[in-house]
Amino acid sequence: LREHEEFTKVKNIATIELGRYEIETWYFSPFPPEYNDSLKLYFCEFCLNFMKRKEQLQRHMRKCDLKHPPGDEIYRSGTLSMFEVDGKKNKVYGQNLCYLAKLFLDHKTLYYDVDLFLFYVLCECDDRGCHMVGYFSKVTSSAFLLLDAVEEKHSEESYNLACILTLPPYQRKGYGKFLIAFSYELSKKEGKVGTPERPLSDLGLLSYRGYWTRVLLDILKKHKGNISIKELSDMTAIKAEDILTTLQSLELIQYRKGQHVICADPKVLDRHLKAAGRGGLEVDVSKLIWTPYK
Ligand code: ACO
Ligand code: ZN
């Protein structure tokens, strides 16, 4: 999957330093012009301000008083914490995060209007502070209303995630599925179904497929008797279309008398469950302290 880079526009920044990691970048990111002659940028891992020289970062670290993302800690379980950062209240942080994320996201146009977004930043915490692992962003519901008015249509589709990123040093450890699971837990609390904004990257699609497959197979495995796609959607907050395509790809759907019917043969389920891989890190819902925005 490293052939990403072949599709890349001319990359400006080749590496970044972030906390204890030096990370090779994947894609072009539109940093302000004065940074364009730099091959390497130095990020403060807490406020995400970026600098061209190591000495600047060292000087910054002596006076930066953040030890975690700005905003509210809405989840803590063991050493994992999730912070909710409102782009309206933390514009500079939101912009810095977008610059950073774009280095690893190809498909997304970068929104500078961070006002419209909430950022959910996942951290591993220790005695030195809370170190960012990844994040996802989500358009606020009031922003959806605004967009509806502008575009004269209803985005009641409820996108529950705009962009998702696990920083490369943390990838393939289950954090991506944790972030995805978290986005659906928020949707459940809002009493809505959700779906990620399209297009998905290849890695994004793999991760979503993996998540949807695992969640649906687990339910079908435990459930006795018939179950409809609508019921699955109500239980999981996964949008009906996403459930249908997932079950179709697992060949668990038959079309009978003009209707999609789930045919979950236990043997077939077991075979799929074995192939479905690890479940990722669990979200412990009892540790999520959050009420939907009004
Ligand atoms: N090669 C093959 N499969 C992979 C790879 C890889 N390099 N990385 C992830 N996967 C698949 C696997 O099926 C994996 O499950 P498994 O490990 O049980 O087999 C599954 O994706 C998820 O793995 P996680 O460890 O839970 O996910 P991770 O923490 O690596 O994060 C993510 C996934 C967020 C997509 C990450 O790869 C990333 O940040 N990529 C760059 C940015 C990006 O493409 N984001 C999605 C854009 S679409 C959107 O934002 C709406
Ligand atoms: Zn800082």
C-alpha cells in the first residue's frame, strides 16, 4: 500500500519531528509559503505549532504550557484519553492539526474553515503528557444546518466523520478501528445513524470494511432468529447502505421477492469471523462522558 506516494503531488516537507518520533511524510500539504523551502518541520506535540528549526522548537518547549490537546477530555480508559477540541474555540490548533493531517491524507481537500469542525484527538498519556496517536474530525450539527441553507439541500445524511488519521508510528495497532468505533458511539448518543464522508482512501476503506464486518458478524453470531438491516442499523448506528454493501461482500444477502434478506448460515459466519482479523482496541462506553451538542 506504499504506492500511495506515486500519486503524490510534489511533496514539500519530507519529514516532521513530533514528540519522540521522526516521521516521513506521505503527501503534499499546503503550509504557508514561508515554510515551503523546508524539508523538515518541527512540531510541538501538544499545541501542534510548527517551526523550521530545532532550536526554535526547544525554545518553544520551554515556554509552552500545554501537556495535552486543548479542549475537553471526554474519555479516559487506562492510558488512553480522547479530547474533544472545538475548532471555533481553538482555531490555531485546528489549523495546525489540518496541516499536519494533510501530510498523510491524499483525497481530502483541506478545510481551513476549522470553525465548522470538532476534532476528536486520541492520546496515549504518561507522566510527560498526552501524546497524540491520531484523530478524527466531524462537522458540527449547526454547521450542517448552515451548509444545508447554502446548498439548499438536506445533509440529514449525518456524516459522523470527515477525516480520520492514525499517525504512522501508531498504525496497524488497532487505533484506527478504535477511532471509527468511537465515532459510532457518539452517533448512538445522538440517536442518529452515521457514515464517513466520501471518498475513502484505500486504507480508510480497509479499516471501515474491517470494522463493519467485525461488528455485524458479532451481532449475527449471537442473534437468534430473523433480523433486518434496519434493526442492525438501529443497534450499531451504521448506515443501512453500509450494512448492505458489507453483508453483500460477505455473500450473506439474498434477494427474494423484491427484498434483501440476510442469510446467516452459522458455518459461513464462523468462516468469516476467523478471517475477520483482530477486533481493534475496544471503546469502553462507560468511560465516555459526553452529551450531544445542541
Ligand atoms: N496494509 C493492509 N491493511 C491495512 C493497513 C496496511 N498498511 N493498514 C490498515 N489496514 C487494514 C487492516 O485490515 C486493519 O485491520 P487488521 O490489522 O485487523 O488486519 C485495518 O485496516 C485497521 O487497522 P487499525 O490498526 O485499526 O487502523 P490504523 O490505526 O492503522 O488506522 C487509518 C487506519 C486511519 C486509515 C490509517 O491507515 C491512516 O491514518 N491512513 C492515512 C490517512 C487515511 O487514509 N485516512 C482515511 C481517509 S478517508 C476519510 O478520512 C473519511
Ligand atoms: Zn506548544
